[in-house]
Amino acid sequence: MKVLIACEFSGITREAFKARGHDAWSCDILPSEIEGQHYQCDVREILNDGWDLMIAHPPCTHLAVSGARWFKDKLQQQVEALDFVRALLYSPIDKIALENPISVISTHIRKPDQVMHPWMFGHGETKATALWLKNLPKLEATKLVTGRVHRIHLMPPGPERAKERSRTYTGMAQAMAEQWG
């Protein structure tokens, strides 16, 4: 299967699909952190290239409700972010999963099909992650973990904070590759 991992610089999800034998590519405006099949461009440039499945991780900076107190100061950025989400969700790809935290996507486009946490996939952490799905089943938990930490919320400020907060958990990526690949 030809798989596009949109808005991924880490290569984590791409490599999970590749390990299962898929022709998996990541795409981001940033270079990939690990060697592999990666487009460094605006993903909208390649949405029509015959993909069978897309897992999209659009930036949540102007969408996540955790930043709601700043929404009034960035209305135009939020409109542009929602337009980007629409371009991904309504692209001509048969199977789509769009991942984002709890966000205004729910109010302006549609409610998510599923909300999950890393602790459902082998990581002892909380991070509510919503999925908007097209022609895909809900992701089933693979390894429930008890002790739960709010690591993402407690992350200190710094130049790499946004990248670290957006990184996909390997357990979630492996579940996507196993269940959707």
C-alpha cells in the first residue's frame, strides 16, 4: 500500500508502516530526523499523487483548545489552519486518519471519531489525541498502562518544546500500522 504520513518530521509513523512492508513516505516542511523516504515540502503539493492511505498530523498551534486564551489574537492564523485541515480531510485519498489534540476542528469541521491516549498503547502518559477518520475503523488499544503521567503538559519551555510535544508515540504508530496497514 502507498502510505503518506503528512506533517511528520520524526519518521516514527512512516517507519512503522515501512516495517510492515508498505511504501511509506513522510512529508513535512522540515527535514526528516531519520533517513528514509521523505518529501520536504507543503504536503498539499503531493495530495493527488495516488496515495492509498494518509495519516495526517497537522500543526495544532492555532487549533488546540489548550491555547484558547490566545484565539482572539490569532483569528486569521486559525482560519488558515482550519483551511489546511479541510484540504487534508477532503483530499482524494481513500483512507484518511487526521490526528490532533482536542481542538476547534470539532466545532468548525466535525467532531472526532475517536479520542485516545498514549497509555492505551504502552506509554504511561496522558495526552488526549483525537482522530478524524475516513474509511478506517477506530484504533483499538494494544497495551493498557496503569501509572499515568502528564509529561506533555509539564514539559518546560524551550526551543524544542513544540517539536517534542508533537512527536508521535511509537506504540500509537505501531498500532496504526498493524490495524490500518
